[in-house]
Amino acid sequence: MLSLCILLLATVVYGDDVSICPSQIQHGATLKTHGTHCYEFQLHIKRDWKAAQGDCAARGGTLVVVNDNEEQTFLMSSLKSLSFHATGVWIGLSDTNQEGTFAWVTGETNSFTFWAPGQPHSPHSGRSVRFLLDSVADEDCVLMKYSDSGHWHDYPCKKLDPLGLVRENYPYVCEYNAVGTAAPSTVSTIAPSTLSSTFAALPDTPSVPTL
């Protein structure tokens, strides 16, 4: 009984009840939960931003959307618990559709940001070259930089240097809705008054006379 209580307490504290996660994703140490969402930490695979988003979408998810400081803290804590020591992970934020206007892959809007000082870079701002063979690619996609306390940096979505020697491939985090919950863009609700009137309109079941 005591061991069961400890297990339940650990689930509440650490949010690792992966039974609520979709069956099409691998259930293991790199799958974690926070609220009604599941997070798949793809830390041993490196892709460019578009390929990472495509991989998440193939399993019914998206690159992670960071809605508030609590979720930001959860992601950083999870990376630490998984002994992550690389530069950072892709998140689902970019300005590929309109330069300078960053939007989430889900279309969600929120006021929370965690940009590093001086980020995001302005277009053609004379930013420093980070690599010897750097291309002129725009920095349209966002990396949560673990090596900079989780601050967000805009990076080229895909490196296009002339020799193809430098790639913008990084680990990433996929986010999924828990089983039985709908995506924000498709949630539909029934007002209580409508629900009550619907049931009120149903006729009573007639009684069967006793012979």
C-alpha cells in the first residue's frame, strides 16, 4: 500500500503518467507529461527545423509550443533530468511566413516569450558570423538554447553553405495532446443551458400497463 502511495505521489509531482499519451509514440524515459500534454524529447536525433516539425507531425504532434514560464521551466527541468548537454532544442516558433513576425506552428497566440538579450535578430542587422562557412540564410527558426539557460535564439532553419559542410541540425521536442483531449483549434463546447434544454425536450418514456 505504501509503495502504491509513493508511486502515485511521484506521478503527481513529476508528471510522468505516460498512460495518457497517444499509443503511436514510443513510451519510454524520454516521454514526459505536463498538464494535458505529452512531450517526446528527441535528444538523440538531429534534424533541421522543417524535418523536425515533419517528424512530429507524422505522429500526430507538433514541435513544442511554449505557452508560459511554467512550461518553459518544465522543459528545462526535463532536459536536465535526461542529462542533456548539447546546445539546445528546436521549438515550434518561426517567422518563415512573414519576416519579423514569429508564430507558433499550431497558430496559437500568446504573450509569453523567453528571448535572449539581443534576440531575435533584425533582418540584415549585420549579425556576427557564427561559422567560418556560414551562409546568408535568414535566421527564421527558434532554438531553445540549453547552454544559455533556455533562452530563445533565432537560427537558420536549414544551413545552405556552399560546400554543405555546416548543417543546422539539432535535437527537438514534439508535443502531443493527451488521449481524449482535442487540439485547441478544434475544441467545441456545448453551453450548459443548451445541454439542459436538449434533455428537457425529450419526452418521458410511457409506462407499460400491468396486465
